[in-house]
Amino acid sequence: MITSLSIHELMDYTSRQLNHFYPDNRPVDLRTQEAQVRRALDRLEHCFNQCSLKHYFDGEQSHFNHLYSDHYVMYVWYLANTIWKDGGDRNICNKLYYLNKSMHGLDCMFDTQLPDIFLVFHGVGTMLGKGSYSDYFVVLQGCTIGMNKGKYPVLGRGVALTAHSSLIGDCLVGDLVTIANHTSVMDTHIPARTVLFTNSAGAVEAKPSQNSYAQTFFNRPIVP
């Protein structure tokens, strides 16, 4: 993967951000977490290698630019999740979670079980709760995956939430489902290859569709 900073520059850069935002006399030095940083970048590379967008994957190599916020938001989440999976310093995990919330407006805890392959675009105001996620998940700004009566949504492969949409509660969502802008769904089972949208009367409608909006962003079929 081609990166805009070397790994040591990146560790120092993120450490300085954490220590600037959260000066609690418990300074972070991510050079002590180098193995986790390398694994987080490996996970990011695996994800970006699936992308059809040239500034993620140019056909030969993936790219990570620390100054492109849609790249950096994912790196920060992968790093927090990797440190958490390793049983690492919870203080660092909490600060990385808070950094994503402060800088990018993304509310997604480090122990949320996001899939190996997912994309967050313009993620301000998006909250991803502890649902069950599958690969090729795509989410845009202002979206919510949330709980109702103790139950979270279960998502198939290639589910896309477009701007200001939500899935709440006991939703079983099939493969290649798209939730259109400003559409909220609660406690509803959605068959595969469906688009849900809000009509002019404010009611949610469903129509069949062979491909999810998510397929736009990946360079191989989501469901062979």
C-alpha cells in the first residue's frame, strides 16, 4: 500500500493528535503499539484493495492518505479495534474512538463488530451500533444502526445506507439491500436485492433491485 506518511511518521502524527485533544497526563505513544499499527494498516489495505475508486485502489496498489478524511476515519477505527482485539490499553482505544467522534463525527465503538470490508463516506453524524455486519457494507453521513427492545439489525452482504437513513431494532436485512436517503426502518425484515425509499407521502416503499448501491464502490461482485 502506498501511504502518505511512513509508519513511524503516522504513529507520531496520531499520537500527537491524541495528546493534543486529550491532555489527561496519560500520554499516548503509538510507537509502543507498532505491531497493532502495522496490523491495522494491513486490514485497511485488504479493504481498500476491493475498492473501485482510484484514490483507494488504482488497479495495482491501494492508497492511504492521512489528509483524506474518509481514509483516516477508517484507519483510526481499524487501529482502535485492533488494539482492543489484542487486549491492549483500553485508554488508547477510548481515545481513538473519541478522536473519530471529535474529528469525523463518527460514533462507532472499537468493539463494534464491523466486517473486514466496509466503507464510510462523509461520516458526520453517523452512529453504528452493535448490530451484525457483513462484508461490503457502505454507509454515508447522518445514518444510524441502532437497538430497539434489546435487538439490533442483522445485515447481509453489500448493504448500503445512504444519507440520513437508519436501521433500528429487529431488522433482518438480506444481501444487496439499499436504504435510500431519509428512510428509516424499524423492526422490519427486508428481502435480498431490495431498495427501500420514502415516497412523497412520507411512507416507506420497497422495490426489487438486482444490485445494491454498495456495488458501485467495489471492483468485484459482492454476491457471485
